[in-house]
Amino acid sequence: MLPYLVLVTAAAITVGYVLDELPATPSGAAPAASPSPTPFMHSDGLSDSHDGYLIQPVTMPAKRGRAIPVAFRVLGPDGLPLRTYETIQTRQLHLYLVRDDASGYQHLHPELTDDTWTTKVDVTDGGAYRFYAEFVPRGKDALGHPTVLGLPFLITGDTKLAPLPAPAPTATADGFTLTRLDGVTHLRAGRGELLRVQVSSPTGPPVLEPHLGAMAHLSAFEVRTLGLTHAHAAADAPDATLTFHVEFANRGEQRLYLEFKVAGQIHRTAFTVFVT
């Protein structure tokens, strides 16, 4: 009995000490607020699901080659295949491809048959790749942020990895020179920035034409994670100068793929940008 009384007495002393040390809550005071919820993050293609939507592979590349069939479905929050989409940038779904060294970029437009999207893709080297499906479900605000879901796949065998080019003020594309008007200035993370790029040719500024509903498209991949940020150039492009409003969440290197159209032909080039 004595050991039991000792234990009970010790417990009572401990509880009393804790109650004395805890700060008292003033009478009538509101309880402490819960931590703020995590801010909503836009999808970046690093997951196969977001906001209740899931991308489901049907046919994925398994070996290198050209015109390899690709097929997939998008499932809605009800678990059923999504069949209706809003039109964004003149298409219902945009599909991007990049390898884990941020090379091999492709921009594709699959066709929807019944509930399955299909296209063909060129994969000429080994490595780890990722598809990014960008879309807006029917009924959602087409002017808001689209949903971006990702599908990884692996091509085995020898792989010739591409080193990441250093940031440079200019890049070329089919005889055109594209110049960052801010040189190699670092962009800043967590805030909106303007990225201005001027297109020139030996005969002077070209006449830029709309491409998929915009003056130009910019697909930016964070080199460390391969998270995708997609931006469109402003409608006004004086002297063939493209203006993009961009915002990057994290510091580090970004590989930017820029697409523009001149005389009915689509041209593409790439920049490396450092974000601080």
C-alpha cells in the first residue's frame, strides 16, 4: 500500500506544478486561433493528381524511336473519365514533354476520342522523362490557372545527358536572334516579374503572328524539380518585343523554352535564367 500512496502523491504534485506554470487564460478570452491553412498552390505537373483530377496512363513509351504512340485518360473527382474541357489557347489540352536534364522539350496537342487522349511522340535517347498535361475542366474558369498533371516514364539504355547551358543574354532560333533586354539579371522568387525578349533578324524586326491564341508561349522548368510554369506573351509586341509576366516560387535555375511564329512558321529557342 505504501508504494501506491507514494506514486499517487508524486502524481498529484506533478499535476499541481504543471497547472501553476501554465499561463492562465483570461476570463472570456477567445481561444487561440488555429494555424493558417497552407496557401493554395497551383499544379506544376509533378504529381499525377490535383484538385480531385487524376491522369491515368494507357499507352506510354517503352523504347526509343519516332512517332511512338501515347494514350492517357483524365479522371474527374467522381472517378469517371473526363470527357468535356474548356478551350484554352485554342486547344482543349496541351501536352509538354521534357527529360530530367531539362532537355528534349516538346509541345504536343493530343486528340480526344471518347474518353482517351492520343498522340505520337519522338523519344530518340534514353533517360527519365515526364509528360505534363495542361487543361481546364468544362465549367471551370478558363481564364484562371489550368490544371497540370504529370506522367513520368523511363527509357532504358545508354543516355547522353545534356549539360545545362549557363545563363546568356541571347539565344538563336532558325536565323532569328532573341535578346533578353535585361541581360542576365537574376529574377526574384515569390513575386511577379517582367521578362522582355526582343526578336530580331538580319533584315530587321520580324512581324510576329499569334501562336495558339498568344503572341508567344513560354514553358519554364525548374531545373531541380522540373516543376512547370507556363506563361503567355502580352498581346502588344512593339518592335517584336515579347513581354511575359512570370512568377517563380523557388530560387534556382529555370530552363525556359520560348515559342513564337513568323510567316506561318513556329520557331523555338531556350534560355537559362537564375532566380534568387
